[in-house]
Amino acid sequence: MTMDIFDLLLQDLKTLFEVRVFINGKVDMQKSLYFMKELGYKVPFDFRWSKLGPYSYELANIIERLTMQGYLEYSGRYEIVDKNFRFVKPTDSSRMSGFFSEMEKVWNRNNFNQVDFIECAASLHFIYKNSREKRKSEIIDKLVSLKPDRMPSFEPLIEDAWNFLREQGLVA
């Protein structure tokens, strides 16, 4: 039996919320699912560059629909409504659990804004993945040119975000 996009997303969300418990808003949701896909999970959406980095319009629409249908609660942060996920089986979350656990250590150690950090890391990764140039300095220069308005928030995060991505094997 094959799963449709809706079923796959429910499974992804069940897995994600087992690891994260809650998601800090729409940017965090997009970037968390972006990283899930990059970690090898079957996230059924394509991400493209947007003003907030990697973004899927289709994902945003379905998340909005799931919220309106009562699968998710949104009050500035997302939480799943357990009763609506009781028949959804999560996938193995060990790779993702380690990834977000390490990310949380970076947040806590440096007192970083979590959403800014995940946006910065996802943006760096997306640029790296979609660029012929793989040098850190070139990727950061590209980030600066694409998101000049975000640089006051990103400047203190960039080095730690890059090192985190390198430690996770997502950049060289």
C-alpha cells in the first residue's frame, strides 16, 4: 500500500513531534521538515529558496489545512493533537533525534535564538547544496548577499551553524 502526500506528512509530523515535542512557529516547522528531508526521511515536498531560506509553499498550505482540521494546534508554536495521530505510526527517529539533540546543545551553550539558528543553518545548507562553490567563505558571502536584512541576527550564529552542519556531515 502506497502512502499519499497527506499520509506521509502525518507520519513525518508524528516522528518530528516525538523528537521535538513542539515547534516554535512556521519558520521552525519549515526548517525542521527541510532538515528531516536532508537527513533521509521521506518528506514529500520540494524546497526552494525564499526570503526565509528553504521553503515549500505546498508544505505551508498543508500545515495550514492540518491546523484548521485540528491535527495541529498553533498558538505561536505548533503542537500535535494526540488523539488525531493515535493511528499514525512514526518512523525510526534516531538520526533525527541525534541531530536535534546536538542542535539544542548549540542553542543552549550559546544562548542562541532557536528559530534564528535553525533558519541560519538551513539557509547555509541550502546554499551549499545548490552551489557549485563549496568553500565556506563563498557560501557565507552568498548568504550575506541573499539575506542582508537578516545578517544582524545571523552574524553571531554563522560560525556555530556552519560547524554544526559540518559535524552532522551536511557540509564539508
